[in-house]
Amino acid sequence: MLQNTRNLFKTTRIQKRNAGYAVPRTTRFLSGKHVLSTEQFTRDNLEEMCNIAAFMQKSVETQGVLNLCSDKYSANLFYEPSTRTMGSFHTAMGRLGGQTLPIYTEFSSVKKGETLEDTIRVIQNFVDVIIMRHPEIGSVAQAASVSSVPVINAGDGANEHPTQALLDLYCMYAERGSIDGLTIAMVGDLKYGRTVHSLSKLLSHYNVKLKFVSPLELKMPSEITSQLAKKNTKFEECIDLSKEMHTCDVVYMTRVQKERFPILEDYNKVKDMFIMDEKMMSFGKSNMMLMHPLPRINEITVDVDNDPRSKYFLQPKYGMFMRMAILAAVLGKI
Ligand code: NCD
């Protein structure tokens, strides 16, 4: 059972290691593995990852930097724009005492026509883990299939973003104490938004109620809703956010993914359909959490930023701790 972060270090069985660090007991299920999809995690795995992230948080808050991975290197290989994911993986590795090789794909041999496979065959010689983002669905799995070192999916097109889902889960757990019993709305572009695909699959391990609020053109893909149905996860599809607000414990807004629309006109038709503003927030519970993976464009107005229920600028902080947990686990250090 997952413990509340406040009590974590009192109640978790711990072992002393690395002269002074008290690390949580783990099963090492992720050691040496690729992280490609949220489908590879069981509920026990998820709770273990949140416990490790809480340990990382506590360690950073007391020590700043650990030396768990001081003999390790990671590579950031991003073929799509990124601020949070790339930045938090980079700093996560640094706070573990390791180092990062940033590959600037704009200026790399990719531009000369090198294949993805060849790029991976080269980079694997330099580093112990590769963190990769790419616009094509399945590309990260393709890279992993030729890699001798673990590859972490930092977003493959409109498919998945498993590390974002893990950090979102940790954020909910840390802010709310538990996940079971929550009603969680996902709002906006549920068709192309990879964050909500991964998050829905993770939440299917919990006793939650999901509300998918989107324009008809941007509904949650049927592959995902049928997986949820098979697992008896309660979900409903809705189009009027104002009617759902009073029932939600978490409202997870998303950006309409302009870059994935084949026709710009179709994007323009739906881009302003769901906007969270002060009026919409007034329909919400007093203890609800407003989340967003960011970047936001106009789907949350800036006047909502100071509402204590807004958690979207806290998510990246939890993200760094969860990414420390993922890196240390994949590298077999915890
Ligand atoms: C998301 C992504 O890249 O899918 N960003 C992120 O990693 N925090 C969301 C988005 O781009 O809209």
C-alpha cells in the first residue's frame, strides 16, 4: 500500500546504503529495462515508483545532490520541442550525481540523413541510458529494439508519454494522499494528447471515476476506452465542462495539439472550445486540483494561476523527483 509522503520515512522499511542514504526497499523491477509504455507497470510497480520519488524528494530537500548515479551518463535525444521533460531529465540526472549528454538533433547527423537506428547504435557507446522524444508513434520502441542500453520514452507522437503520467500520479498522490476514490476529468484534446493516453492507462489500476471532456472530433481513442472497459474502470464521455466541475476532485486540462492536425482549419474550429477561467473555477470543489502538463496556450487563463487549487506549476517539481526515481531504477541503483 502506498504511504502518504509525510509518513513515508517513518513507515517504509529502509536499508542503509552509500554512507548515509536511507533508501526505500525496492523490487528493482525496472533495472536494465526500457520505459516505453505505461502498460508495463502494475499497481505495485506504481506504488514503488511513487515511494522512490518521495525518497528522492526528501533527499533533494535535505542534501540537494545525491551520488547514487555518479558513475553514469544519460543522453537526451529530442526530435521535438521540449522544456519541462528535457530540463527535468537533465537536472534529475545531475541531482543523482550523474551527467547528461544533450544531443541537439537540429545540428546532428540526423540532418545529414542518418537513420534513427544508426544514431542509437552510436549514442549507446557513450551513455548508460537514452531519453528520447520523437514525433512518430512507435519510434521510441523502434530505437529501443536496436539499443544495448535502456531507452526511456519521453513522448512518441500522439501515442504515449509514460514518464509524464508517472509524475502526474505522484503529484496527485503527494497533494491528495491517495488516488482511490477520486473523480478525475481530462479535458481538451484527448485524441492527440499523449499525456492523457498514458495517464488513463495508469489510473485504470485505481478505483477512480474518469470523465473525458472533449469536442466530438477530439475524443479519447477507442483503443484506450476499450482497454478501460475491459478493466472495469468507470469512465464517461462528456462535452459540457461546466456541468461536470462540481463532481471533480482533479481537472486535468490539455493543450489542443496543433502540430498533429493534418488540416489547420480543423484545429481552428476546436482550439477555443474548453477554457478554464475564474468563472469555470467557481463551479469546482474547494479542494479540487487543477492540473495541466504544460505548455498552456489559452486553455487556462492567467487569472487562475493564483488560485490555490492550481497545481500546474508544481507538476514540474514533482516531475524532477519522479524522473530521478525512473533514472535510478532503470540504472539499477535503487
Ligand atoms: C506535453 C507533451 O509533450 O506531450 N508536454 C510535456 O511533456 N509536459 C504536453 C503538450 O505538449 O501539450
